[in-house]
Amino acid sequence: MSYIVTTEKLNLWYGETHALKDINISIPKNSITALIGPSGCGKSTFLRTLNRMNDLIQNVSTQGKIIYNGQDIFDKNVDVNELRRNVGMVFQKPNPFPMSIYDNIAYGPRTHGITNRARLDELVEESLRGAAIWDEVKDRLKKNALGLSGGQQQRICIARALAVKPEVLLMDEPTSALDPISTSRIEELILNLKEKYTIIIVTHNMQQAVRISDNTAFFLLGELIEFGETEKVFSYPKDKRTEDYITGRFG
């Protein structure tokens, strides 16, 4: 099995608060990994560490390694913009830019120097198709993306992430603000995307983790308690704390 991201003794502090404690995990390529655990347990912090989004927060310090494609992402020679192009992020609340649908998707490629209109047209269509929303928006690409429904906006945000050709997609509770129909569309989309991408998703929804993920990591109080195949973690958890969480005894 080939791994795309491996962490070694990863620790993170927000000021004095020790938010991640000695995290060792290897994420398989072209798989869906769910991060579960109660609020404040470190799962979103861990997710944001994988493309160094936490660098944008004051008083954050890290220790340990995150190896992505054979290189430690904290190495001083790493181009953080290039890292974030390869390791894209989709947030909890859909956040399309206040511009046309077309410009939302073309934004990333343009910032990476693509100006050829035919190439941009191609990337926009390919990304919108990849996010399973092309048929719904192809006749209104010039319309403002903010006019779309919440579920459509989230798929636009996924398309925007796909447009720069990432390898890894980080998703921070991408369906928590959506209705059940939109949620099921995004879940179906995520399952289709794993053919081409590695997906790491934070979810509070246990059923969602079971439905879509290959592997599940359970975080508690900044520690990685258990990591393994989703079916095994949910059916035969090795740790009593995992069992207590997934059966609803706490969290």
C-alpha cells in the first residue's frame, strides 16, 4: 500500500495549549480517511496542519514531521503556495468568492499563471464536471456564485479546489451546513473523487464516516486514539474510548 501523507511525532501548540500530541499516522493514497471525535479534540487542527493553514494563526508552534510525497512539509525549502495547490481545502461553510461561477473556478489557475482563454474554459468545464455540477450551471457561468443554493455553492467550492489539480483534498465537515439531499449529493461526489484524489474529511456524523470512508481516525483531547479500516474501527474498536464515542456514551 502506498501512503501519500505520513506524520511522525507531530505536536502542535496554540500558545500554551497543547492541541496535538505525538500524532503518528500514514494516510493511504486514493482513499477516503475520516477524522472523528468530539468538538475540540484536534481533528480540524490536524487537518489544517497538513497544508500548513495553521501558519496563518498567531502563536502556533509545531514539532515533528509531516512527510508528503517524500518531503517534510516543514522543511524551509518547501514552497507553501505549491503545497496548498497540491493539498487543497474545502471548508465547513461554503465560501464562494463574490464573483461569477466561471471566475470562481478560473481564479486558482489564473493565480498560477494560466491566462489562455481556451485552456481556462477547458479547466472550468472539467472542474465543474468533476464536482458534479456542470449540468446545473453551464448556462449561467457569468452569474454570481452567491446566487446558488448552499449545496451548489459547496460543489462550486469543491470545483474551485479541483481546478488547480491537487493530489489531496482536505474537507472540514463539508456537509454540516447542508440539507440531507445536498449532503447525499456531496457524499456521492466524494466517493467518485477518490479514484483521482486522496480525501481526508473531518466529520461529526458517524453514519457519514461509515458510508463513505475507507479508514477512520478517532481523536480525543489532542491524541490519536485509534486508526484503522472504518469497518473494523466501528465494529471492533480496540480502545474502550473509541467504543464509548461511537456508541454515543459521550461526545
